[in-house]
Amino acid sequence: MGLERCRARVCSQRFSIPGSDAIVPLAEICIFVVVIAFGQRIAPAQNAHKPDGQSTPVKASAVVNSPVELKDITSTTHIHFNHLSSPDKRYIVESMSGGVALIDYDRDGWPDIFFTNAPDVDMSLAGIKAKSALYHNNHDGTFTDVTDKAGVGYPCWAMGAVVGDYNNDGWPDLLVSCFGGVVLYRNNGDGTFTDVTKQSGLSADKGWTTGAAFGDYDGDGYVDLFVPHYVDLNLNDLPTLGSKKTCMYHDIAVQCGPRGLRGSPDNLYHNNRDGTFTDVSKEAGVDDSQHYFGLTAVWSDFNQDGKLDLFVANDGEPNYLYRNDGGRFTDVALPAGIAVNRDGYEQANMGVALGDYLHTGRFSLAITHFSEEYTTLFRNDGDLNFNDVSQEAGLLRATSPYVGWGDAFFDADNDGWVDFVQVNGHVYPQVDTKDIGTNYREPKLFFLNERNGTFRNLSQSAGPALQVPQVSRGLAVGDLFNDGHLELVVENIEGSPVILRAVSDEKNHWIEFELAGGKSNRLALNARVRVVAGDLAQVDEVRSGGSYLSQNDLRLHFGLGKHNKADSVEITWPSGTKETLRNLQADRIYDLLEGEGVVPREKIRPGAAKR
């Protein structure tokens, strides 16, 4: 979000390289144009379940030069939700919310949807709350609002939401990040949630929290929690529209921040395995002593050494890549090539997507940014080496006009190669008052994987829904209807959300997995699955958080192209255990239990929730 950089300055910030006495500048000379940085076991076939009660597949309409259409099906889902919004966005806090989470809260095998909501400043000061919403999946293509029954309507000034099982009882819990701390909802296993923020030890967090993530960084079988923080902001002392140089954009008076405002430190909370957390940020080395503007965190074992590393996207500041050295972390983002872009410039760093778009077995990162920048694709070359290949991949020019937020790698046409999508929307409504080449409401972008390291921009040919200009923020991806077609759930900061369904005339096969840990954490967060089908070899990972303030379906989806089975499926569990399954038929959803392979669904469904 809107970090206004100066027009031309010499970078004064310097960094020390871990393990070295060398001090290097961010870039020898950084000339900045106006940039805004927001600036094995083979299970019997009967243990696999084919989709039942699914909605009627939507036939793709004729799409010129595109094998896939992203079709707007919102009107058929019975979802009626509106994110509140002030029309003029006078303050930065009014522009940043809008996360969405897919959470199968009742463990029936069908993803449900949680939409966050937020008031404006005037509402908040007057004590008026904004109601978030939980929609239950009815298994027939529609959803029912169960917010009041579930008890999750008024958590806070809600920013985003992520899923994790903090008490390891198998029932997915919901963490809401807030302007003013976090709210942890314990899943009671009966369709209701209880706010356990205070008793869990998380109520001491009072900062502006953003894209949090659960992950078991010490391998004890219980997920820990990392919470990035954004701006240190006081609603009773807010800078006014256009009141400083950093509150001007192309000579237009706009909201102030984050540049010119104070940042906030980040927090790592260790799970004590008794329903409580302890703040270990400083001793772990991830407390963000620089007080950068943190927006999105993701856990992943980037160097594949068996220990979870942590990536943190900072708005208009260098990113962090914390290498896990065994309970303590070292920031290696600069030598790894992922702190800044290829030219040494800091970028807005908002939404984060991980995906093996090259079939190398390594997760690359795509990070969305402000307009006049570009979505940065950091190719993972292994051994903690990343390269900005945005231009070579075909993303640079197409993304630079837009303010990007939620993003995802996903296989839109089930050909076995993940494609890329991002949602957009400006932060300043005032840009519509002047012809500066950008608008407040913006279209979405879709790129087809060309299987050679490049993407083809199909944003204008993959259906009319992408071209509808909106002010989008959160994005979550999942198979809502259990039929092998992925849906994109987009939360707009103004008005209603949008659900886009990926449909194609290509009759490609697919396979999906829901994982349950035994020795590992029960939701199997950061379990890694490698699927081989003929000449296709793909890797994906169960992951908490990511995108922008959002949560994807925890189940893993793989397109198989024309292959009607997966020859092998190798699971690397968080505990380090590896299992290999063979000859699994396509077009099915498999339930996998650590140590037992494919099992009937009732075997991974949890019993009574912990209270």
C-alpha cells in the first residue's frame, strides 16, 4: 500500500550480510521515479470418493485465444455480503482490509467461506462495528449465512483471516488479523466458535496486524504463529488528506502513509501445547527491529533442509527471508536475491503467491505491487538463491499499470502447469479526478503458463468477468464444489465479493488430496506432495496464509492433463516421514492420513473438539 517514495534520491540504507563483515548499500545509486509502494500403501479404490451432490458443471462459452474462461458465478451461490467502505478513503486504514478465508469448519469435506469486514474511521470512533460473515457450503453450488450461529460476526476492525489448528484437535481454528491485534476463534466442533484470544495469551498484541500465518517451525507437532505488523496508527491523531508531501500523488491530495508514519515490529508466538502461546520474537531473531511495514507472511522450507523458513513481505521496504537455523532465524533475503527487485529497488510487496511453475520441485514467489512498479516473479534456483525473472516471464509490462493485491498460482485448465492470477484496485479514489493513466477501479489479470518459463496474458480473452473494474483486495482459491474445477473467491473492499469459476473445453483430468497429520500437526500444514503422472511431475504444499490477507483451501489440487491416473504420489510430512502411494485413479479426492496412506474420510474427521 501507499508508500510514497521520493522522485530521486540516493539510497542511504545499508545492510550487513549474515556471516560476513561486509556492509553493502541497497543499491549503489537508486534513482526513483514516482513509485508508490503499497508501494507405501496402495489403498483400495473404494477408499477414494468421487464428488457427490456437486453442482452442474458450467459449460465454457466461446473464448477467443484462451483455453479457459474465468466465469462469474456469484449470483448463483446465494452469497449476499457487502464490505463497508468510505467513499473517499481519507485514511490509510480505510484502504487496507478485505481478506477472505476458505475454511472447512465443520469438516464435511466442502470448503466454507469467511469474509472479513471493517468500518471506516468515523464509524469506529462512533462505536459502530462492521459485520464479518461466515457462509456454509450447502454441497449444491449455494451457501448459507451462518455467521450468527457460529459467533464470528464481530471480531474487530478485521483485516484478514488465516486457518490453523492451534490446539491440535483436528478442528480448524480461525485467526482474524485486526487493526488492533488479533482475534483467535477456537472451533468447538459443533458449528460454533469461541473467542479464546485472552486465554491463549494473544490479547497482548495491540498492533495493526496483517497477513499472519501458522507453521510448526520447531517440529513439535503444534503450529506456531507469526504475525506481521503494519503502521503504528492512532485513530485520534490521524494525518489529514494531502497534509504532507507524502500525502500527495501526482499532485493529487490523497491519504497519508505508510511513508511518513511509524512502522511496527513483528511477533512470533510459540505454541506451548496447552492452548497458550509465548512471544519469542526477539530470541528467535524475527522481531523486526527496523519496524518495517509488514503485510504478508508465509512459512515454507525454501532450502529443503527439513526446517520451516519464513518469508515476510514488507510494504516499500526490503523483504525478510528468515532461514531457520534450528529455532533461531537469520535474515538472508539480501544475499538470496529476494529482498529487493533486480535493480536493487524496494517495492510495495503486498500479496504473495508460492508455486512450482517450472516443475523444478522448488517454490518460486510472485509478489504484487503498486502501479508504476510490476508484479515480481522471483524464480527459485535452489539453495536459497532467487532471481527476478518478471520481464523474461512476461509479467512486467502487463502488471505495471495496476495496484495488485491477492494473487495465486493455480491450474485453471488442469493441464498440469500452474497458471497465475492477481486481483487489483487502487487505494486512492481521488485518482479518478485527474487523467493520470490510472483508475480507482481496476480489472483483474490472468496469465496462462506456457510451460517454458513464460506466461501468456489472457486477461482480455479469458471471459468478460476479469474486465469488470473493481476495488479488489483478498483472493482465495479452492475447489468449492468438489468437481475438479477451481474457484477464485475475491473480496472487494467496496460492495460484493466475486466468485470466479475456471471452466474449459479441454477435458483434462485432476486429482486432489486432503491431508491429516498423526505425528505431524493435525492439519498437516507445510506437508509437501509430489505427484507424477506420465511426463508431469508437480509439487505443492499445504499452507496457512499467503495471497493478501487470505487463506486458500488446505486441500491440494493437481491437474493431470490427459493422464487418467497418478503414477506416484510422494508425501513428505512435517515430521520428516515420507510415504509413497502408487496408481491412484484421477478425478477423485483422496483423504491421506500420516502413516496409513489413503483412508476412508471418517478416519481423518476429528472427534470431540478440545475445550
